[in-house]
Amino acid sequence: MDIEQSLKTCKKHRLPVAEFAIAKTPKQAVDAGKKLGYPLVLKIISQQILHKTEAGCVKVGVSGEKEVSKAFEEIEENAKKFDKKAKIEGVLLQKMSKGIELIVGGKKDEQFGHAVILGIGGTAVEVYKDYSMRICPITEQDFEEMLSEIKGKKLLEGFRGSKPINKEILKAIVLKTSEMLVSERIKELDLNPVMCNDKECTIVDARIIK
């Protein structure tokens, strides 16, 4: 699935997805930006460019029509420089979300079936590899145990004056993801990042492989 299909699948399962729009031209991006509101995040849509940040294909904190148009053009230009053969399907626009970056995901194991993961996310997810895993379906108790096993859990509990994340919303996301993995027969799933703060948790990127 491409990112649009992946995000729509999440929405179908009542997961909190950040409002988004897809633009194929700078004008479409400007029009979408007006509807979504500022500041915005813009990122390339291409199956060949998985690490968008490294390719220079993500722009954050974009505000205003001129800035949106410029960001769109720079993202497309950087994508072509990064991989001349990459198929560019457009640019995704989202209203910026604030919070701790988490990853919620899962995969299907031939022996054990589906498993769901929860951990510290963002661009450094492969560096820290700080996550916990459980076989689906999971319970609320499983979620509590997963949360306690994350090494960076202090970040989620409130750190140096920051407020604790909204654990109840995160719990709902993880439980619904566990159900979605099985019902949609998903081979691999990455919701990364899921932006969590004290008021909300929002999925801003999704990758589903069936």
C-alpha cells in the first residue's frame, strides 16, 4: 500500500490519523495548505524513497502560500537528485503535530502469527531499537507491560517539566492496531511516528505491506 492507502486503512479502524492532503502541483499544495492550516509538514510520496528525511524530502514548520510552493518544489527537486528513477506520486501535506515520537507496528511471523510492537520512534528508531513486542490479540494488561518495558519510558511519564503523554489514547491505538493487524491480514506495519503529548496521540506516517 502507498501512504494514502495506509493512512485511510488506519482511519477505517478509527485510529487517530493527522488530517492530510495530497498534492501533485505547487498550486494544489497551496490550496491544500489553506484548508489544513499552518504550520505544515510536507513530505514526498514515493515507493522508492523510504528514508525521506535523509533524501531531503521532508519540510517541517512550513507557513504561508509562498513557503508551501517553495517547499513543494524543493522536495521534488531533492527527490529527483536522490533517485533519478524514483516514481514521484505527489507530496503529502499535514498539519504539524507536537509530542514524543513513538512507533506502533507489527508483523506476521510464520510460526507465531501476528505480533504488535510499541517503542520509541522517529528517525532514530533503527539506532535505539527501544521497543516491546506481544503476540496478538493483546489485552490492556499486555499494553501496560509493554509500556513498562520501554527503556525510554521516562520520556513518556513527564521529563524535565514536560507533561506525561495521554496513556489512554496510546493504549487505544495499540489495542486497535493489534486488531487491525489480524483483521486486515497485514504482513508488516509501521506507524512511525505517532506523535504523543498530554492531550492527544496522532499518527502522521503509516506503511502497510500485505
